[in-house]
Amino acid sequence: MKLVRFALAALPALIFAAPAQAYWEFGHETVAKIAYANVTPQTRRAIDRLLAETPKLDTPECPATTIEGASTWADCVKPLKGPDGKSRFGYAYTWHFQDVNICQPFTLEEACKDGNCVSAQITRDVAILKNKRLPAKERAQALVFLIHFVGDLHQPLHAGEKNDKGGNDVAAAYGSYSPKRFNLHSIWDGTLAERAITTGPNLVRRYPAAEKRRIAAGNVVDWSRESYQVAHDVVYASALKGDPCAPSPAKVTLDEATIERIVPVARLEVERGGLRLAKLLDQALG
């Protein structure tokens, strides 16, 4: 779900400015820029060449020739329709998430039935990028999908939920700020991630090799399990007073103490997403 972006950096935590842009665009852009800063020069050149091919995707409403544009392309194209009035990219809807029940043991079997989930599509996109015999247009589309979907996987409510559409059905307040459209998912998509990214040193930087290896360790299944665990241990536990599997009330409130406690977790998820995307891009294009 999209949420308007708020300018928080210069304001107290619970006072919000007027909306500027869809927020998780900022989150996706940050993940992508971390990755771009940490791939090898060879990989960066390959990324640039493929992004130059994205006009062939025929989505002028959603330009993807820059790393920032590429990071949000998969969301931007959702409403696009073909001449027949049907969705051009409706087939990709289920690739943005995987609904793993956080109150059951972790498994991707049901959530990724027939390969229609975010982790399975990440694996397919990497394979397409590795195959240099494929048309540039196909590889360019795989690239922009991959950049976006690795970001999605590291938003915990795209990887774990409790039969509530990834928190979209849980009305929520962010401190004293409580517009009708807010829910648990939109807070993690938006205001919380905004605060996390803008709190502390700039996440977009060149990381030391040892730190990159540590944060990017594992594979897409490991990262799926980790995001599921964050959804259980942090997202739902913080919203439901320590019991992630308790019935959700009509509305949950994240107070300031809770927000301060979970900001570092949200920040780490963005950092993980960026460095793991860099790892996959180096594997596919380096």
C-alpha cells in the first residue's frame, strides 16, 4: 500500500508536514541507492546499460532510466492498462509479497504456491539477468523488478502477516497522528521508514567489505525467514503489547516509546535490503 511521504527530519517525532510524495518510494529509492553504491564498477556499468534499455518497456508514465526510477517502476506500472482495458502488469501483483502466517512455523510452501511470491520472483529475475543471450528488453525488465522486489522482501509486512493482508486490515495510529487511512502496513511502509532512514548517519554510502559480507550473508530463503521473524518479534509484538498472536483490537497505537524502540529495526531492514540487492546484482551482472 502506498502512503504519502512526510518531511520529518527537522520536526519533532509526532508533528508532520504536508505530504510530498508516496513514501515507500523513498524507502525503495534508498535500498536501490545503497545497492548502487556498493556493487562493483563492472556491475554498475551493466546496470546503467540495462536501464538505458527500459524505454523499450513502453511505460513512459513510469520512467526507469535512473536507479531511483527503476526502484519504484514495479509499483508505478500497477494501474497501467493495455488497449483492451485490461491490466498490463496484473500478472505481477503477487510478486510483491508472500503471506506467511507469523503464528505458524515458517514455510514458503503455501505462500509461494506455483512460484507466485516475492522470493520466487527474485530468484527468477536473477536467473534472467545472468542469461546474456536473452533480449535486452527482457533483462531490463528483470532488473527493475529485482531492484523493487528485494526492497519489498525487507519490509516485514510483505513477508509475514496474520490473515490481515499484511497489516492492511489493522487500523493504527502513529503516536498522536491518526488519519483514517492509516493502518499497520502503511506505517511501516511510510512514516516509520521515513524516520528510520533519516535518523542517524546516511545509509547511502560505500560499506566496508567485512560489513557487507556480514549483512548480506545468506540467500533469499534465509532473508524471507528473517523478515517473517521481524514481523513476528517486532511488528506485531510492538503493536499488540508483546503478544504478536493476540487478537487485533479495532485499532492499535504505536506510542513514542514504542516508535523509538523499533526505529533501529526499520533502519536495519533498509540497510539489509540495499546490501543484499548489491550482492545479487554482483552475482547476476558482475
